Amino acid sequence: MSKLSVQTPGLIVFEGVDGAGKGVQSRALYEAMLEAGYPTILTREPGGSVSAEAIRKLIVEGDTGRWDDISELLLIYAARRSHLQETILPNLELGTWVISDRFADSSRAFQGYAGGLGLDLVEQIHQIVVGQFKPLLTIVLDIDPVLSLQRAEQRGGTEDRFEQKGLEYQQKVREGFLQIAQASTETHVLVDASQSIEAIQAEIKAAVNQRLELNL
């Protein structure tokens, strides 16, 4: 039987540098919410819909110089539009919680801060594509990029285009996320991702229970 919370179901987002543990922690929260009786889906960006997954390969695979920053941003927002229209909004309308590994803050941190496009340009595109829709809660997993890149390298695979941009780039991404989180404390929670997996999970559950009035 599904539980009812005071909070209307919304979008919960995990953000952070590559290798911060978003995949592990987003899945853990997804499983905890299902176990507690809350209808929930787990999705990701770039991706989360059929057409967005096709765009994902263009963004996360290949050489770092494959796209310049503005082309990268436009591809990501094309995928985000599909994700929003085909997956996020329909599920929210059905009363289902949505957990996403990345959303718009990634564009702000990666292309806005680290890519050098600036937040103003990213926000212009964001308003055209997404409008006023916002996540209810964003969990930023913070970790030293030296460690996160080591984790990403151990993970392997072909989706390493952003990791190939190097340590300095990832440090700028981290700084972007920190600035975003510190400027939006009412909607963002900053979590030390260098802790044990279990400690991180406990901190996330506590934040979700407190901020969203759930019972995990």
C-alpha cells in the first residue's frame, strides 16, 4: 500500500562531479522510497527517455573536442526537454516521485561555470526549454575531484568524455556546484561524499525526511 506524505510528489535530483557516487546513492534512495511505500521512478540525465538516451551517446562519448561548450549545452537541453516532457512530468501527474541522476544544475556547473559560458546564457536557454519547473530537493554530493576521477577511472566504460577534460575542469565543476548549493540552501543539501556509502545514505535519508516530510 502506498503511503501518503504531506508533500505532493516532486522531483528529487542528485548532483556532483563525475565519480561522486550519484548512481549508487540515487539507486539507494529509490529503493528506500519503494520499500517505504512511495511510488517512485529512477531516471538520469542526459537521458531518461528514448530520444534523450540517443542524444546521451553524442554528449558523453567521444573526444573532448567533439563539441564546443554552446553545442554541448544545446544538445543537453534538447535531451532535457524530451526527458521532462516524456518522463518527469507524466510521472508527477500520476502522483509518482521522480529521482534523477542529474538535472539543470549540471548545465549550470559544467557549461556555465567550468565551460565558461556563464550563468546568464545557461539561464536563458533554461527558461526557454524548462520554464519555471524546479526540483523539490537537490542533493549535491561533494568530493575532491582527485578522488572522484580515480573512482570514474576504475568504473571504466566509454562514457568518459567529461572525465577526459581533466582535473582542472572538474575542480571548476565542483566549485560551481558548491556555489549553487550555498546560494540555494532552502532547496539544496550538501553532502560530504568522501564518507562511507552507509553514512552518506543515512544523511540523505535524514535530509529527505526532514525537507520533504517523508518517512524512510
